[in-house]
Amino acid sequence: MKIALIATHGLIQFGVAAFARQTVSDVTLTVFESAVEFALKPADERYDLIYIDVSTDTPESISNKLVYVTTYASSEKVIALGIDPGLADMVGYLWTGCHGYVSIHAGEEEMRECLTTVIENRRYISPELLDAILRSGPPASQVSDLSKLLSKRENQIAQLLMQGLKTSQIALEVGTKMSTISTIKRSIFKKLSVDNTLRLKELFYGYRRNIEK
């Protein structure tokens, strides 16, 4: 398994390296000092899993960093390592395309559960946070005005784009031609005045944070 770690602090680097070698057989770990360094890697360089340390970032900078990394990570799985966030921030982090969030203080068992869950293509948050989310009811973001600007099909395609799927993958997912997806994508970008998927994510995520404040 190829794992990338985006982290500056030596203790985080050492801890993730030790955990990965104890948990995963035949693991290769590559360390990047920053999200920018990760983005500059060769385009054909892919990883099975990406850990990103956000433990010293503010909620806003965490969101920006996750949007940045998940945009360049394509179909790769991303797990954020941080301190225990608030409920609204946690929902926001997952919305950026992050597949899992685990505390840097988590025990080995929870770290292993998070890794296994994400590798199985499922999202991971701790049971305590999941319970809080379920009890809080539907988020206000579900009725955002931005979504109302798009048709039902455009909203569907926009969600898939922000999850990191490529045009060919979306066409396969929804059962239509790539040319149709490209046309819908252009329509989405035109209606929302954006020119790439990163801006689309930033627009939706920034708007949803604002209406939840």
C-alpha cells in the first residue's frame, strides 16, 4: 500500500509511520512537508491513502487545505489528522471531500478502524461525533440557494465533481455520454460563475459555512 503523509511536525511523521508499518503489510510511506509540495508531485504519482495533519490549523485554514489537497488527490482517499473539532466544522471538513477525520490523540484501535473504513470506500468519523450529527437533524445547507440555481441533474453532477470524479467516471456513474457530462459541467460553471472544480468547491463550501453561522 502506498501512503502519503502531509505533515510538518516530526512527531506526527514518526507516529503515522510507526502506525502504518504495524498495521499495513508492504507499506510505502512518502512524506510531504506541505500541501503545496504534495500538489507539485508528478501527475501520474498516485497513493492508496493520504494522511494530512491539520492539528495546528484554524477551522477556516483546515477547510481551505482540505479543498486544495482533495482537488489534487483525484480519486485517492484522504484522512485528516487533527484535534477534536466542533460539529459544524466536522460536517464541513467531510464536505470538502475528506474521507475521514481522526484525532491525533486517538488510540491505535480507532486509527486502525478509521483506516479500514476509508479503504473500504466509506466515510469515517468517531461514534461520538456521528451520534451528535444524527441528533442534530438535517443541516441548513441542504436547502441552500446555490443548489436552487441548478437543475436536479446539474446538482447531481456538481456533487460528483466535488467528490473528485472525472468526466468519464461521472458518465459511467449516471449512465450517459461523456459529451453530455461535459455540456452539463459547462452549464454549472456558467450559472455559478466559476471556471474549475476547486472554485466550485470553495463556492459551495464557503456559502454553506455562512448560512450555518
